[in-house]
Amino acid sequence: MARRWFLAGVVAVMIALGGAAALFWPMGAGGGGGGVGGRSVGGPFSLADQDGRPVTEQTLKGKPTAIVFGFTYCPEICPTTLTNMTAWLKALGPDADRLNMVFVSVDPERDTPAQLKSYLSAFDPRIRGLTGSPEAVARIAGEYQVYYRKVPIAGGGYTMDHSSAIYLMDAKGRFVAPIAFGTPFDSALASLRRLIHP
Amino acid sequence: MSKPLFAGRLAAGLLVLSAGFSPALALDVHQGALILSHPWSRPTPPSAPTGAGYLTITNHGSAPDRLIAAASPAANQVQIHQMSMAGGIMTMRPVEGGIVIAPGATVSLAPGGYHLMFIAPRRPFKLGDQIPVSLTFERSGTVKLDLTVETPPAPGDSMPGMAMPVDPKGGH
Ligand SMILES: [Cu+2]
């Protein structure tokens, strides 16, 4: 059992490093304020949440944020991440209210606020779903150095390739660390606790 | 002293039994030279435009077979997809030409890899639901079975190439 978890941890770290390295080098030795070539992860954006309320980077400041990019057409990764986010919020107890949990759609053509509202109703209501114009989504993805791409599917429709990691930002909107998809539940929870109590 | 030890051994034995003889075996479907086992799906949120189906296919024949099509009354369309993760980026593509099951091979449609992609489910998939699906194989023909909607395993346990090496029993 111990060996199993140890190996799982090693693999998760490898994935985290590999995933991050493909896009940017996220952490200095002490973490915090990471970026590549002087560019930091995070920045200004202007989107709307699932109730149609405007949300900008200023809305999120004052609390640390866990932010992930996805789309509701995703059959596996995104529902898994949202299920985990829901369980983390529950496990955090009162600390959960000291954190923003944010799901940004990279598929604004299909993910309207109404679609996000219905879809997210299966998860913790504290998770904010953000969407906007294609330009506004491209802007936040650029600020967060998130990769996404629309890929047509033979026979109609399309899917989105997208970065799967959750990005942890501090209360001032500065990048702290990623949580790679597949990170063991408890180790991700520990990262969230460290984010809330730095 | 001896009682707890016995209880421990008994519990360990039951664990091995339950791992080796999962209830899914009772639901195995035989079709031609193929055995299809543990057909399952995951719950979907309201208005989810897609769902995913999984199963394990073993080819006991001497010729390769191929899963070439899938359909279900529970969705507008069912496609055969492969998900993959590289450098932290999730991609998903239809599998061109279908999934080949070589003679003697077992192929899993499982989280992190191949799946049946349900497009526009007629209603959300709820825990315990049975989702009817028909699968068409090049050699073995068309077979109908039900996917049971279950709670998916934790993703850390389901990534391809992750679950296998860390399995203390070694898998085979
Ligand atoms: Cu798919």
C-alpha cells in the first residue's frame, strides 16, 4: 500500500513537471511568481460567471484561487476535476470559503452561462464557471499560458484539446503552483491547504 | 493473538477473492470469439453534451477482430474515441478504423484511453442506470449489452501505464 502510494506520487510529480515544462516553467525554488521569459502566469481578464455576473481578476483578489480550464463537452477529465473540486471543498470545511474555485470554459461557442449553470449544478455551488466571447477566453488563456485548440471531428462537431492542470494563485493573483491531473486526492488537498495557509 | 491474525488472514483472503472474481464476471457477454466484461459508464451532470462508456474486450479466437461501430438509443450518436494526455494537455480523437483486438489480446476501454463517446445523451446518466449499447465487430458481428452507471475510480488509479506498474499483484 505504502509503495503503491509512493509510486503514484512519483508518477504524479513527473506528470506535473512534464506538463508544466511543456508550457512554462512554473516554480522558482521557493515557488510563487513563476513564469517563463519574464512572463508571469495570470493577469487581467473580463468574463461572466454562470449567473451572468461579470468577473475580472479583481473579483478574485483577496482570496487565493484554484483555477482550471475545460469545457462541458469533455466526457472525462473535466467532470473528474469538478468532482474532485467538490470533494476538496467539502474536505476543507470552513476553509473552503477562504478560496475561489474557478472553472473557465475554453469552448465559449457551446458553453454559454446558461449551459455552465445547468452543468455545474451537479457540483459544489461555490465553483464559479466562467465564459465570455472567444476573444475574452483567448485573452485569459494567454494570460494563464494555457493551451487550447479547437479540433473538428469527422462526421460533425468538434472537440477541444486543452491543458488539464489546476493553477493555484495567491490572494494577490500571483501564480504559486500547478496541480496536475491525476495527482492523488490527498496531496492535492494538502496543496490547497498550503495555499489557504501559506 | 491468534484470533486477530486469523481474522487478518481471512480478510486478506477475501480481498484477493474479491479482486480475482469481481461480480462483473457474472455479466460477461460472449460473442463469437470475444468476451466482453465490465461494461460501465460514468454519471453525467445535467445538460452534459457527452457521456463515456467503458468495457474490456478479450479475443479468444485465432483471428484479429475490430470494434468498428457503436450505437445506443440513449444518445444521438456513439463514437469510438481515444483520449490521451501528453505534457498535461488532454486530447480526444475518434479512432480511425476502429479498435483492433489481436488474437489472444485483451483491450480495455477505460478512463485515460479508449472510450465509447455518447454524443447528446437523451437524459443524464444516473448512478445505477443501465445504458443499452450495441457494438459492432468486424468478425463477431453486433452485440447488445448494458453499461451500468458507476462511480468512476480515482483518476490517479486509472491513468494508462500508471495503474499497472503500481499494482502490487503485478496484474498478470
Ligand atoms: Cu470522447
